Amino acid sequence: MNLPDIANAKRKLRAEALARRKNIASQSDGSEHKKLCDNFFKHELNAKISTVSGYIPMKSEISPLLLMEKLSQEGCALCVPAVVDKKKPMLFKRWDSDTELKKCPFGADYPAKTDEVIPDLLLIPLLAFDRNGYRLGYGGGCFDRTLEHLKKSGNPISVGVAYSCQEVDEVPHADFDSRLDWIVTELEVIKIEKKNR
């Protein structure tokens, strides 16, 4: 597919995926959050991790807050991303449950007054994912840009966080789209094999 065709396919899937996620979130009793957390800790994702970027859930995103709380109890420092310029990589600001939040210009809440840190693991929300590690986001390219930037100074682990029903056969993608290292849902943990990368 050429780039315009990929963009059109993403646009169509984005609308479908957003409706599907909204539907499952409206039926959720919150048990998925604990199952997601339990699945994370059954695997080796948390090995040698010191700073984790999570996110403050918005819209119908599955909540990583229970997982973030457990990671904090395990000794990890927490941060959340801040979009300060749509054309630049995101910043990561230190966060805990008592941190005062401010609405950034692009919608998400973030800590305006805390220190900037560099995460070595990122929990990333999404609209759809496939088993090759491709994710569909809101279309701004923020995480792709940020992951590319972070890889210049290290090799952060990227973990897609989702309801299992957000899986699709294939996410339309271009060469510049980043792939996740892991995907965690309330049903399973999917490791993206290096041979597929």
C-alpha cells in the first residue's frame, strides 16, 4: 500500500476501533485492570526496570493505574508523558497519585511542576494492535516520534496496554511506524519475537 492508502486504512480502522473500545469499556466492571496487572507480573517484563512511564487514562482507555501503583510498590519510579509540541518527542514528568495535574494543550493531564525523567519502560495506550507489534493510536505520531528519540540514548521497552478485544488481524502500517516489544491485556501477555521485527 502507498502512504495515502495506508492513511485511509488507518482512518477507517481508527473509527471502528474507537467504537469497539468504547463499547467494551462501558461494560467493564474494572476487573480487567487487576487481571492486566497480574499478567504483567507473571512475565519477565519487569526485570531490571527502574523508571516506568504510564499514563492517566482518558476516554475509554484501559486503566494502567493499578499496575502503576504495584510497580511503584516494587521500587520503580513513575512518570507520565506530556505532549508540549505535536511535532516533537514527548517529555516525561515524574508522577505519583498525589501529584498535581495540569491539562496540556492537546488534552491529556500531566504534572507541570515535577522533574523530567527518562523511562526505561513505557506503558502505551492504543486503539488497536496486532501480533506483529503494530499499534494504532490517535493519529498524531507522538509515541512513534518519542520511541525513536528514546532509542538514541538507550533501548526502552515499549508495552502496549489494551483490552483483548482491541486485537485485529493486521494494523495498517508504514516503515516509520514503531513496533511494540510487548502487549499486555486482561487475558494474556504477547511478546513480539525478534525474528518478526
